[in-house]
Amino acid sequence: MTDHTADTTARNFIIVGLTHEGRRFRPSDWAERLCGVMSAFGAEKRMKYSPYVGPCSSSGEKAVFVDGRLYDIEPLAYRFLRNFAADNELQLVEGCCRPAN
């Protein structure tokens, strides 16, 4: 896998479920699956999404919000998410606030 983040400063971004060409990314539950990779078991013994990565929507499309603070605690996870978007040619919305669902 190529590191597409070599000169990117850590900041919030949204991975939108559309390719650069405008095609919808599949499978339809990709956002939940990607967020599941970043989740952990909580004290109540249930899976819980990371506070830094969560499913959302952007202009009506499935998306994943990534909090730039993730880079401070786990830079490899932050790079993984950026690389996932680049490798799959998905649209990014840079420097955004966490969307309200």
C-alpha cells in the first residue's frame, strides 16, 4: 500500500462514498464496516465506534468522519483511513466539522 499522506497535516476530513468519477462506492455498508475496523469493546462489553471515526452522511451519501486528533494518538490508523480513500479513489471533504446525523 502506498502512503498517500506524506505531506498532509493532520486535520478533520470526511470520506464520501462516491468515487472521483461520481460512482457510488460498494458494498452499501462500507461506512459501517470501515468504522467497525476502528471500533473497540467498551466497559459494557459492547462494540463501540471510536470517538474519532464514525459513520455519517455528506450531501445524502454515506460517509465516514475522521477527527484529525486521531493522528495524535494513532498516526497509523489516521494514515490507513486516508490511504483507504485514496486507494479506492473516494472523494474527501477536508477540514470539516463533525456533521450532525
